[in-house]
Amino acid sequence: MPTVSMTVNGRKMSGECEERTLLVSFLRETLGLTGTHVGCDTSQCGACCVHVNGDSVKSCTLLAVQADGAEITTIEGVANGEELHAIQEAFRDNHGLQCGFCTPGMIMSALDLLKHNANPSETEIRHHLEGNLCRCTGYHNIVKSIQAAAVAMGGAS
Amino acid sequence: MNENGIGARVRRKEDKRFITGRGNYTDDINRHGQTHAVFLRSPHAHARIVSIDTKAAMAAGAVAVLTGKDVADAGINGLPCGWLIHNKDGSPMKEPGHPVIALDRVRHVGDIVAMVIAESKNQAKDLAELVEVDYEVLPAAVNAVEALKPGAPQVHDDVEGNLCYDWHLGEKDPVDAAFAQAAHVTKLDVYNNRLAPNAMEPRAAIGEYDRATGEHTLYTTSQNPHVIRLLMGAFVLGLPEHKLRVVSPDVGGGFGSKIFHYAEEAAVTWAAKVVGRPIKWNSDRSEAFISDAQGRDHHTHAELALDNDGKFLGFRVSTTANMGAYLSTFSTSIPTYLYATLLAGLYATPAIYAEVKAAFTNTVPVDAYRGAGRPEACFVVESIVDKAARETGRDPAALRKLNLIPASAMPYQTPVALQYDSGDFVKNIDDALKVIDYDGFPARCDASKKKGMLRGIGLSSYIEACGIAPSTVAGALGARAGLYESAEVRVHPTGSVTVFTGSHSHGQGHETTFAQIVCERLGVPIENVEVVHGDTGKIPFGMGTYGSRSLAVGGVALHNSLEKVIAKGRKIAAHMMEAAETDVEFKDGHYRVAGTDKELAFGAIALQAYVPHNFPHDELEPGLDETSFYDPKNFTYPNGCHICEVEIDPDTGVTRIERFVAVDDFGNIINPMIVEGQVHGGIMQGIGQALCEDCIYDESGQLLTGSYMDYCMPKADMVPFYEVGTNVVPCTHNALGVKGAGEAGTIGAAAAVINAIRHATGVGDIQMPATSQRVWQAINASAAQAAE
Ligand code: FES
Ligand code: FES
């Protein structure tokens, strides 16, 4: 079995896995980072979103071996120690989550949006979330959370 | 008011772990030495199993391959159904066996044929491909109406004609008499499309057996771990409860689909002992589509009789409900006691008669999905009322208001078994009409027309029976168990509090709402309250969460336990302050002796409760830990009015939801933020049913929409911000005055959307889901008809 090494949330980590192992399985099972979730098997739900070399990626669409040597950020790496990131605060303040299962993917995906568009319109947010499914919130408070995060992160006013 | 007490928009206590990736869902749990199971499932809707050969899989390294024969040899029973329905003639429904693993016949695509256990999931998947199953494919019954016709393929040999039951409610003669006098009769045929619940967390289960203690543990994605323990322990595996622990940790949404006791739970629990190692199973999404119980699937014909003034005289409904291949835990109650009883809707229709036939088919079992029967009832009632308005040239809002049960008539006994306790239905409609500016609709419609677009507005007024359930009523209606709830309040020596509740949260935020009730009553800070749920090893027996029952039943149990704590504390305070108990009052977290300045904080009482020196032993025990079991007197009746406004592009048939307004009466509200969230999510699920979601089976019983490639899940860009408000009329028969908010959105929304589309297009019989294709075809068919 090949050994795969990557920098995850700022720490060098490595582990053995089969060639066919998906990045999401490697993160969850080999590295024990269970914050990244699996909600489908057709790459549609977005529960597995992480950042690979700074870009939002559905980690079920990538083999772990393809991410060898990459810089990965998962939901566990978003906060700065005990200090929550503004987007995490925004999700909590705006009730942007219910069961919490889609939440890690939503947050990782929304961070990517705000990186490229600091001041997105409601329509742009909704469009961006096309690849992230949530069955609980009806998206209402997720959109509100992202709008609030944009303000808190210095984008929208 | 306590700043974190009842009525406050408290941020959720549970959120921190979810937003930091530290939730603890079943699939996040790994047990030492665990193996992985994959279930080999039938690719056929209906087939005889001629043979199963597991030798190759075993030779290639499977830990075990277990089949229906192993299950039968182990003396394991089938999965039970929790609700007994009687036929019109009084005879009991047909209840065919539902084996944990199929023995000699498979009855739906996804029926379990073998359980393959290996060192990893990938290996188990590979080995499952080596299991050779020889099938003799049989013709399949798929559509429920067709399944009841003579000559249809037989799903179970011992269920003649595939009829599970033929049931009725209400009195037929008065309804026939009403129709005989009617000035107008409106007729309606609707199909309530089958849905896949699709909680974002797929189901998962881990079974573990401790040889030293003889204890079994099941971790499972369940809404009601105690119910699973009871059903699995007592009925399926024959395990005593003190040796069986069921844990449902964080659960990623349920919407009904995680109520039921599923075969995989029993299989991993049993097999963990067989192989002597823990076994983990997690469902793939495609597997969920063919193994999670689905919802709805009703074919209904309804007729409404009106007099000359538009008053409803009588209503008759005949429904065929699809049960799927086997009876899931609550399946039989959905099209009967959770459906037909709601057919009065909000209207004072004096005579109602409903007939329901339930059919077995070679499809995935059907059971409760958010709303469970009540959305189906609401859709029938609100569709026919709208149609009647169109046919008789009346405004749909006006026709509704003419027939509403007035607030002054409460409590109101309907002709279909329920007694509504409270509600102001007229105000719901008036408020909602005002928010959406109903009077301004013609101008908005003109503006749309100028752009070449169609515009429509649709109403839906709903009522639901929640707070499931008063046990005497439920028992009389066929439930095999009472449906009360429990709560234990354990006050610790330093005054912090742990609540153990039989309710289960899988997104509803009980850890916050229940803590708010404690704050309000005991005056303790919210940080000092912990709510524990989901582990039969910790909590008292409880019935779990479904049917919008957690607050209305579990919350009231909590309230009652808090009252007992306060009463016990008063005894302790009276003893400590040397006062008569009757002179001691409790307010804002302090016991005070009336008319004096003597007072003691709740924390001081808690400490004394655990370190007493001189309690009078005959009158006062140490400790401050109280439990209540609350069995409600009646259902609660949340109600409301939803209005949807749509714009449709006639060239493409694409429907855009422009506005969605909901005014709901949930009784008193503990946390408005959480309640709004429940409504938002519910509305989206109703819109999903109305516009895009559909489980489509082909004639051979294959599910054509079995993945997210084909089953259209509602997405963020399908909707605007919802406009939700409340019209609080407290429930009259529980101590908190609460009614429940979990299902309302889903119950009301679909009919509002479809009525808006019918209004916009002028096509009265558009069915769900109103996909762009269906809408386009309807517009063009009616244009072609008009041209003829
Ligand atoms: S698990 Fe990756 S998109 Fe669904
Ligand atoms: S919060 Fe449950 S799926 Fe989004």
C-alpha cells in the first residue's frame, strides 16, 4: 500500500492507504478527521468539501494519492485554536445549521466563495451553494450566515 | 424574564461542536478490532432465490457471510409493525413476515440477501461481488392501484390480492345525504408523489458484543433509541433489555426515516456476537434510496359537496396507499390515523367519510416522512377547496374563510375523530394575506404579463395533529404501545443541572430549548444546564422524537419534573429556614419566606439536598433528582396559512417561487429562532415535493431516481427568503401551552405551491412534482385545447 503524506491544517501527516482510497476516506479513517462528512456517492452533496492547495474541493472526487504532498484545510482547521473563525460565528449567530451534517461542507464552500467574491449578492450565494445540499435549514439561514460572514470578514457593508 | 428563558432567541448550545467539525455521528465512531459489513441487496424487485453460494467470498477472506438461512437457524424473528389496523369488517390487517435477511424470496430492489463481513468496507464490497445468487425473476407489482386489481402479481403468498387492509373512518350515510342536497360537487383525483427522505447523514450502525459481561451495544442513527431497544430486543433478537444498550449520538437529520427499526440494526447486533468482533455498517446514498423507508405515495379520489352559498356540506375521500413490500414500523398508521383524521382540515364540514385501502407492492417500504399523512391530507383538502373556488367563481381566500371553524367554536369535535382544542384560523389567513399583499396581486400579475410571464398565487391552510400521542387515544386507534415521554432532572450539589430526556435531537436543538425551560423555571444560568439524550444506558425509557412531539410531550415531562424539583426544594427550604412549607415561595431562583427577608438561593438548597445533617427522616429524603412520565390528554393542533406566489415562464415551464409567506400557530414558543428554522426547512421539503422530488419506479420495480443524479433535491437557488410569522394561540391542555413546530412547513407548503401554479397556468389538474416539463406540457395542452 502506498504511503500518502500531506499537510493537513498546518501539520504534516501521513498514512498508508490503498490506491483506490478517496481523499475523504483517508481524512476520516486514516487521519481520524471525522469533521469532513460523506453524504452521497455521486459527488453532489458537498458534505465532503475541504480546501486543497487553497481551493474548495469535494474530497470524494479525489483519490488520496492524488493529494499526496498537498496542503489541505478541513473544518477542524478553520478556527484558530479556541477562537472561532468569523464564518463559524456567523453560522452560530444566524442559526445556519440544524443537524450539523452539511455544515462543515457548507462552511468550507462558503469560505471559498468569500475568498473570490468578498461581497456576494444573495443570488450569487444561492448559485454558489448549488453543489451543497442541506435537508434541514431550507437554506434560508445558511444564506443569511454567509451574508453576515461577508460583513464580519470585511467584505459587504 | 430570564434572558435565556422561555421566548428568548438563544444561540444553540450544541452548535460549537458542529461548526468546528467535532460532532460525533455514528459513522465517526470506531470500535477496537471492528470489522465492516456490506449488505448484498437484491437487484430485482421480485424474485425467488434459487441458491446462494458464499464459498468463493469465504475463500477470498471474508470474516463471515451470513444469509437468511443463518438468520432463520439462529431463531431470529422478523421485524415487527407497531400499529394494528382493522378492516371495515373488524378483522385485523394482513401482516406478512419481514425477515431481517430474505430467506427464499426477495420483494423489492434493495431487499437484503446476504451480509458480508470483512476487514474493511472496500474488501467487503469486493467480496460481496463473489457471492453468487441465483434468482428466478418474478413479475412485480409496483403501482398500488394496479396491485389491488385481480391478476396482479402477488407480493406475499399469504396476502390475497395484495390488500393489507380496507379501512374507513366517519359515517357514510350523512355524507351521502349531504351530496344528495348539494348545489355543486367538486371532484378531484390526485397522486401524492413518493419521496425519499434524504436526511443528509446516511444511516449507519455498529454492533458490539462484550463476551465478559454478555452485553450488546448498538450505535445507530436513530430518532428513538429506546424504541429500537424494545423492538429489537424483545421482538426480533430476544435479548433482555439490561444486556442491550442502544446509543444514537449526533444524528444528521431524520425526518421520520430514522424512526423505524431497520434490518441492518438487528443484523449487526446479532452478527457481532457471531463473529466475536464489532461490526460497522454505513449506508451509501444509493443504498439509502433502496433501503430507507420512503414517504407518501397515495392515490386519492375526493368529492366535496357545496350549497348555493359556498358552504361545505359533505366530503368523501377514497385513497389507495402504497405500503411497499413489507410493513415498516409505523407504516400502517400513516394513511389512516395520521391522514384520514385530518381530512376535516380547518373547515366546519359537517359530514366526512374516508376509505383507505393499503396495498403491498414490490417497492421499498413506505412509512412516516416529515408530516406523515398530514401533508397528504392537507394536499387533498386544499386542492379540492381551491378547485371548488375556481369552479364556482369564488375567491379562494373568501371560500376558505366562509367555511373555517371559528375560534369561538373551540374545542371543536370533527366528524373524523379529533377534537381541536384551540386556534384562530381566520386570523392566520388574514395575517398571511396582509403580508403577501393579496390585494396587490392583480397589479403584480399585470407586470409579469408585460414580461411575457404567468403569475399565480396559491393558499394553503393546514392543521395537524401533533404531540404524538395521548396513549389512550393511540391505543384505541391500534397503536401497540403508549406514546408518553419521560424526563429526569438531576440537580447536582453545586446547583448545576443535567436533564435526561427520552426525546432525541437530530437537528431540532433540544440541548438549547430544553435548557431554556430549565433556566426559566429554576433560574439557573444556561451554561449550568446540560441536556443528555440518545443513550439507553443513561436516559430513562423514552419514546423519542417524531410527530412534532418533543416539546409538546417531552418538554411537558421536563416541566413536570422541574415542578417536582421545585416542590422538593421548597420542603428543604422550609426546613432550613424553619418556616411552614406553605409560606415558602419560589421565584427567580430563590426560595423566600413570605413577609420576611429570609431567602435562600436555589444553589444553597441543592447543596443541602446532598449534604444534609438534620433532615427529618420521615418527611424529607436527601437528593434532588426527579423524574416524570408525561402522557398527553389530547393531540396538539398546530395550524396555519401558507401563501406562495410564483412566476412561470410559459416558453420553458420553469416556475420561480417569488414569495413564500407562512403564518403559523404553534402555541407558545420557547425559542423563536429555532422555530423559524424548523419552518424554513419544512417549507423547503414541501416545495421539493411540489416542484421536483419524485421516486419513480419502472414497471419492473427498478427505482429510476435512485441517486442524486436522478432524484432532484431542492437547492438553495430554488427559493427566495421565506417570510414567516406566528399567530400564538396557546394549547389548552398542556402546561407549557405549546403545540410543536417540526412538521408544519412540510404539511402546508406543497399545496400552496401547486395552487399557485394552477392559478398561474389555469390548469386545474397539474400534479406533483410540477417539473418544468410537466408545467410546459400542461400550458401547451390547454392552449391547444383552447384553440380547437
Ligand atoms: S460526499 Fe462528496 S459530494 Fe457528497
Ligand atoms: S443542517 Fe442538517 S443537513 Fe444541513
